Amino acid sequence: MSNAVITEPCILAEATKIIEKYHIALKLASCGWSARALEMPEVVGCSKTAYLCIEAVHEGLIAGVCILLTNGKRPPSPLTTDDLLGYQVG
């Protein structure tokens, strides 16, 4: 991801700190690997390797949370252990 789009380093730092606690679901798919963020399910990735797939989701999360913060909105809270119990990944 190009950090040039993010004009305020403090926003990028805050977004990075927030998403450190987010969860990513990863599974085999026709593209190789598919992943999505549980806290922001609209953020998805697909790649030939698991590492690149997770990196794509991570970059999407950074961008999404930066946009929310820049617009004065609060990003989703990280899921708790109780939230994750029984969570179905489709």
C-alpha cells in the first residue's frame, strides 16, 4: 500500500494500532487463498499464497480505518472472545 495517500502520519499510526486486534479468516479458494476481516467483512483478499492474501486484507483494513478516522467516524471495535465463540465463517 502506498502511504502517500495518507496525509497524516498520526492517522496511519492510529489505524495500524486499531487493526492489530482485528481478526482475519483465511481459507483455500479457487484463486488459491481467500480471506476477509471479521470486524469489517467487506474487506476481502484473494491470492495464490496465504501470506499475500493476508497482506491484501491488512492493506484494505488500514485504508478503510484511515478513511473512517479521517471522516471523524469510529471504526468497528475488535471482536471479543465471546463474539468469536460459535462464529461461522462462510
